[in-house]
Amino acid sequence: MLQGVIPSSIRVNLDISTDTDTILGDPSQIQQILMNMASNAVHAMREEGGTLTISLSQVKFNQGVLVPDDLQPGRYVKLTVSDTGPGIAQDVCGRIFEPFFTTKQAGEGTGMGLAVVWGIVKNHLGAITVDSELGSGTMFNIFFPAKKKRSEESEEQVALRKGNERILLVDDEPSVLDVAARMLTGLGYEVTTALSGQEGLRIFEQDHFDLVITDHVMPEMTGMRLAERILQKRADTPVILFTGYSDTVSRQITKQAGISEFVMKPLVKRELAETVRRVLDSRNMK
């Protein structure tokens, strides 16, 4: 999975405990976390090379013990990703999970990688911490609640609603696009992807789709603008908008624009599955 993003100048150490508990999570989103974290580490070590270490272990926080980010006492699976790069200044560490904040040069990144990771971790009821200083590398610790050994069937284990309709999926972030596409194909849908609003519109004009799902915040053509163009051409096409910024759109605004639904990032497979099925079923009833 990581071979394509790690150059030969960077050594990889894996310290994976086989005795850890399992977690209740979305495999595609956990993979996205690993890809984003590894890519950031590789970028930090791109000039001098270094060592990327990925470890997995079990931790337990007892009542009354100071725990990361106010986690509840209990058992957690800890994923650690560390690098021997130049490190991060202390005044920057407190901002690295903010959307669009980046330490990279212009054109090297959008500043969304760690914000997406933070959102996924929070959605899994976990926490993420960073330990770094200039000249000493960087270590990220991610804590996921361990699955209870004896519990009733969880919501994640309940069968998801599936389908076989054709969906056009649009997002300018390749990693997000890939995760969402795999979620939808795993549910049985036939998915076509586009990396921009213009590309999505061009594909839409050349083929038939039962549903369009688009990100909102994209350069040149936003998701709202793409939806407007699509509905001008085929008014009966349902559109789902997803975004990480609730202050830029609302359910009322999207409804007024003719958009069927909007979904908040990070994408959760169950919510996405239910929303897609609800929109398609509503269209079929008309």
C-alpha cells in the first residue's frame, strides 16, 4: 500500500503487535489515515532521507489518569507514525489539524491532509496527538477505542443498504475520491470518477447517470456550480453535495439550489450508504 509513496532514501520500520484488540472502524478510512500520515512523513524527509516508523500497540487508560484529548477510560489501540525529519515548531503544532493550514510551500499541498485525518479519528471516537520539536523529528499517536469483548451486535455490523445504479463521483482530492469510490463500489454501485467540476460536467454530458455526488470546495468550479449546470441540462438528476465546512452551505441553501442532500465530511460509509439509497429511492418513486 505504501510502496508507491516511499522513495529508496527512506527506511521503513514496522513494529506491529499481533496481540492488540480489534476496533470498530471503516477499513478504507483507516487506510486513508495511513496514506496521509506516511505521505506527510515522506515529504518531511524528502531532502535528507531518514526513517519512517509505524507501530501498533495496546494501551489502557484507568479512571483518574490524564488521557489524550479527554478520552474515556478504557482499552485503546494505538497507531504511531513517526519520522526523523526536521520536526515542527511548537507554535505550529497547535495548528496543524486546522483545515487549509500547511507548512508546505505553495503548490505542494492543500493543507487538508491532517484535517481529514483528524476528522476520521474523531468520527471513530478516537484522539490524535503530535509530539515534535525542531531538529528532533515528529511523532503522531492515534488512539482508537478497542472493541468491547462482549457486546451486542454493533451498528456497523448491520447490513448496509446497497444498489446497482450508476453514480458520477466528483472530488479534486485524489485520496478522498479513491476512498469514496471504494465505499460506493463496495455497496454494488457502478462508479465513474472525476477530479474537477469541469471534468465531471464533461463526463456527465457524454453519458447517463442515476446520481451525481460532488464535493463542494473545489477550484474553478465549486460543487454548487456543478450541480447548477447539471440540473440545467437534466433537471431530474439527483445531486448529493458533500463538504467539510458546514458554515459555507446549509440544508436550506442546498434545497433551494435543487440539490437532494448534503453530507458532512469525513465520509462515513453507513451515512453515505443510507443517504445514497434514500435519494435514489425517492427519485424512483416520482
